[in-house]
Amino acid sequence: MELHTVVGLIGVVCYLLAYALMQMRKLAIDSYSYACLNIAGGIFGLYSLSHDFNLAAAISQTMWLIFTLVGMHASYRRRGALKNKLPPLDTQQ
């Protein structure tokens, strides 16, 4: 089996693992781990496609990466907004 095929299969495992762990409530959909598994899956998938190109799969992988990055950014902003609303722990009243 060629390297790009193995890398592509690892990408598929990353996608499926992220989805399975999210469905089993082991990972939250807005968790950093979930996003990282999806990003790894997309990157590995695109690497695999760089050797055996398929336009439909390349569009799918690219969009999956974009959606994951946008979601990760939105989650980061939400966490920052929530953090700024909480009073600091070291203040004295």
C-alpha cells in the first residue's frame, strides 16, 4: 500500500473517530479535540488526493476543513465572551 493511501485512511479514521466520540458524548462538538481530529482528517485526505486526484472529494475535504476552522474560530470567540463576563476570582469585595 502506498504512503498517500495510508495517510488518506488515517484521515478517514480521524473523521470517523471524531464523529463516533461526539455521538457517544465523549467529545463535545465545540471541543478542541473534536476540531483537531476533523482538521487532521481533512489535511490527510487532501494529501491523499494530491496523489490520486478526485475533484468531488477535493471539494468535500476543502469545505470540511473550512467549516471546521470557522466553527473553531466561533467557539473560541464564544469562550472568550463567556470568560470576559465572569468576575475574576482574585477580586475582594
